Amino acid sequence: MTETSDQLQQRRSNLRELERLGVPPYPSGFKQTDTVSALVDEYGKSDKKVLEGAERLTKTSGRVLAIRSFGKANFLVLSNGEARIQVYIRKDSVPERDFEIFRLLDFGDFVGVQGRLFRTKTDELTIWASQIIFLAKCLVPLPEKWHGLSDVEIRYRQRYLDLIVNSDSRRVFKIRSRVLSMIRRYLDAKDYLEVETPMMQPLAGGAIAQPFVTHHNALDLDLFLRVAPELYLKRLVVGGIERVYEINRNFRNEGVSTKHNPEFTMLEFYQAYSDYRDLMTMTEDLIHSVALDAVGTDEVSYGTNRLILRSPFARVPLREAVKNALASRMNRVVAEEDLRSVETVRSLAVQVGVESEPSASAGKITMELFESLCEDTLIQPTFIHDFPTEVSPLSKQTPDDPDTVERFELYIGGMEIANAFTELNDPDEQRLRFDQQLRLRKNDDLEGNRIDEDYLRALEYGLPPTAGEGIGVDRLVMLLTDSQSIRDVILFPLMKPKSIP
């Protein structure tokens, strides 16, 4: 019999003994006067004599993380997931049944404790127990060490275990909560309205991505989990909501990596009477404000880099970034015009080992070169702006260059954090762009979208000059918590099913 099997049997045996004593193994509730965190915060630094003079009584609860016995002196360590406190138990200080409960405790059990606060000879804040109340039995052993690939996988599959033993994980998700709270406060203060739009949509629109498909039985209707809420939010701007945002879950049926999860969280917002340059300035301020509120600083470590999250962020045109990267790689001058000719840019791509589809346009090849040569090098906050028109079907073209749109992406730590543009509000031009995307779909480009006729009709009612942006919340939290995988900042990332032993 294995050691684990022995432990499982012993825990079951202890459970039966508790029941024999008449102890409810899973009682309905417990009224505590203080949390463990509150006691540690208030009395963690209190002087021993002051604490004893106060005769502070408490009733608290938590999970047992340690059990120690030294003759007549017995100790527990209780945790509420954020703080820990020691409990001192003497046989002559608690009812006989309560001491029997103590003897039958296992690591991981939940108990309630009533008693008074004092400090031990080693000056540790401790509860001198006068009562022990059993609250829940932990029937499987808690993990002791977390290292190596197999343990990392367990952290993601069984996040509850990760949170029990790993204080760093709890810190990450507290920071994530503060990030979301600060985003809301920031936008609410600027008179934005938070809304909710459909997660199941009749058309997969708003972004170029492969959707998940589902089916509504009663209506006999195929639906798509949304890849983005963009087209619905812009309908609301048409309807007169001049500043609108949604913190939304998006779903894209694509690859999984340290930067990609099929289900992820985005902040998407739209501001009428603005353009993409207005949003650059606003984004600098938003990122800075969120960092200060969530982690208390605008300088954070990410891997081996120190990120400076305050304005001004660098601003570089996309074609300029690509031609500079090519020039550096090939050790010769590359002109911007070379990136506008499909034959020339395809030849350049071949020379640096970047493959493209035979039907790819000059703009799409340029984008592939950027993703291959530039993204990983953009460590400090950098706005890459002015994108090729053919890779930005919802963006407004620049007044003097029909091959370029008013769009930016924000890169930090080698990752895309935000994507924004001045919205295309000409319904006729938008139809032409949708038609182009539809042709791509017919050429087996699975990223192409079907035409959203209702959105085009909404544009015909008039969309004022508007700028819109999406910010990846998961990736922003990665930066602020020095997390190298998106799975570290999503409580329950998608994992391939695995049988439970």
C-alpha cells in the first residue's frame, strides 16, 4: 500500500472517529468575531504586556496548515488564505471532547477556535484556545512542494490547491481584481457608460479571428461565441451613447500559448468625437493609473526587464519599424516604398525567412514581417501606429494615404496589450471592406468575416467621428504581476481533460 493510500485511509478513519464522538463533520455554519487577517493586522505588532493586559477574546476560523505537539503544549497554525495565526491548545484548557477533536485533526481540515490572544515565549502572536469547533474534513493530503512541470500543470488544473498553498497566486488574483476595479473607476470618472452586449451572436464580427460555433435548438440557429463586442458597442454610439465600455469575455478558436487562451478578458471602449491619437494619450494615463492603484508603482519588473509605465510612450509608424528591422537584419537600406509593392516585400520576406500565402497582399506580408521581426523587441511601452489598410477592415484611412489606416497597437514586454483605431464610419466604404473580407473567406481564409448587414444599416443612420480601443486585461495583469504565462493570471485556464485518479 502506498504512503498516499495510507494517508487517505487514516483521514477516513479520523472522520469516522469524529462521527463516533457525535461531532458533525460538516456543520452548516460558524459565527466568528474576527478573521485571521483582521487579528494579524490589528495585533501582529502589539506588545506582549499590552496584549495580555487587554485580555482580548476572539472567535475565528481557518484551515489547519500545521500541527505540532511538545508534551502538554500543542499548537495549530490556522490560515484564512491571506494570513496565518498560531493556536495554543492544552488538555486542561479545553473541554475533553474538544481535545479529542484536536487529536483527530489532519492537515487541511477547517476548524473554529475560541480563546484569548497572547504572545508565546518566542514572541509569536497566538490564540490560547478555550474551545475547538470542527468545521470540515480534508480527505486528501495537501501538496507540500511545488516545482517542476508536473506541479505547474496541477496548479492550473486544480487551482484550489494552488490557492491553498501558494500565497503568490493569491497575490496575482488580488492584483487582477484591483486592475478591473481601477479600470471601471477610471472610465466611470470620464463619464463612460458600462454595458453588456451579446456573447452569442448570429455573425462572428468585430475582429479577424476563428470563432467557436454553437447551436440554438429552439430557433434551429447556428450562433457564434463572440470574438469581440466591437460592432455592438459602435451600434450604441450610433444610438447616442457617446462614451461606452464593456469588460467582456471573448472566445477565439485558435492556438494556445503562454500569451493566448481561447477564452480571455478584454476591455473595449469607444469615445465619440475623438481619433486614435486622443486614445494614445488616454491609454498612457489609463495604464499609468492602473499600475499605481494595483501595485503601487509605475515601474515593474517583467522577466529580466524593468518596465516604465508612465508617459510618454514611444510612438513608431508600423512600416518604419519593419523597414528598420529589415535594414538591420539585411545590412542594407530598405525604403518604405519597398513595403508597398507586393513583389518587392515578398522578396524581402523570403530573404529573412518569413513565409506568406501566395495570395497575400503587400500589407499582409508587411504585417507578417512586423510580427516576426519586431514584436518581441518592443519591451518598453511603444505605440506602433498607421497600419496597412488591408489588415484593418474597420479602421478609417488616413486623409492623405488610402493604403494606411489610423490604427495603433500598444506593445509592452514584447506583447500586444492594446489595439485601437479611428473608426470607419462611412457605410459605403465599410461595405467595400466587408466585401473584400468575404472574398478572402471564399479563398479559404478562415479568418474572413460574413457581412453584418444590420451593422451597415446602423452606420447609415450616422456614426459620429469615433475612436475605439481594446485592451487585453489578462496580458496587462501578466505585466503587473511578472507572470510569464497567461495561465498564471486566469483562475481556470482551458486545459485538455485528464482523468481524475
